[in-house]
Amino acid sequence: MQPHRPLGLGGAAAGRGGGAATALFLSSRRDVTCSSETAYQAYREASANEGRFYMKEARTGYARALELDPHFAMAMLGLARQSKDEAQADGLIRRAVREKGRLTERERLHVEMQQAFAEKRRDDGVKIAHELHAKFPEDVRSASVLASSELQKGRPEQAIRIFEELLSIEPNNAEAY
């Protein structure tokens, strides 16, 4: 992280306002709220690596995205998922929760879902996954949570149906296969 040192109070306000406007502008063109094109690209690559089960590369990519944009909530969640240290994961999720006010609905639901699972509120996490999947059927993470839930309930045919729906949207999804 590189701290910004604006000149005077006007510079500080302009810097904060400009950053918020940039994040808002960029989020309207992207699936995540992020203030840096480079951070966004690192996040996209990390997400793709996570989907291919290249976990070391995913962890590195999420960390890089977060380094480039310290307020990048979805990168925080990705890094939390990849963390082997529960305390670090919990800290990253708490940081993402603090960002909820500026996120899109989809991102807020992701934060709430991951927070519920971290807090061992599995039923709440699955409920949020249902809401997320209903609103955003192409969402891989919610589909995976729902399919896993169906498998745990002993309903593999339902899990297969969820993954088949996901594959119809995203034919190269490794997790669905």
C-alpha cells in the first residue's frame, strides 16, 4: 500500500471524492467494485485460477488485487477463501463487511454469505446463496454452495441439476464438472 499525501484539506477531499467516483464509475462497467484497472485484472485472473483449482496462483492474484486496491471487497473475500489461517480469513471478511455500503447488491450478498459461513451460520449462508442464485443465476459461488448443500442432504440429482444450469451459462466451469 502506498499512502496518498494530498496537499491540504481540499486535496484530501478531492482525493476521497475522486476515488469514490472512480470506483462507482468502474463498477457500472464491471461485475465488481474496484478503483484500479490493474487490480481488476489481477482479480479476474485470480478468480479464473481459483475456478481451475490453481489455488497458489489464486491466492497470489487476490493478494495482488488487494495490494493495488486496499478497499477491494471481492478480492478480500477471495483471499479469505484461500487463506490457511482462520484468523486472517476472519479479518479479511470483517474488512469486506466494512465496505458493504459502497458495493453492488451482488457483492453485498457475497459478503453476507461468506460472513455467515465464517460465523458458522450455515443455514443463513445457504439462504443467502439461494437469494444470490435467484437474482444472479450465472453466479458460480452461489451455485457451488447450493449444489454442495444438496449433496449434503443426499440429493445428488438436485446438485447435478444446479451444475448443469451453470454449465449451460459457463460451459468451461471446472468446479461444475
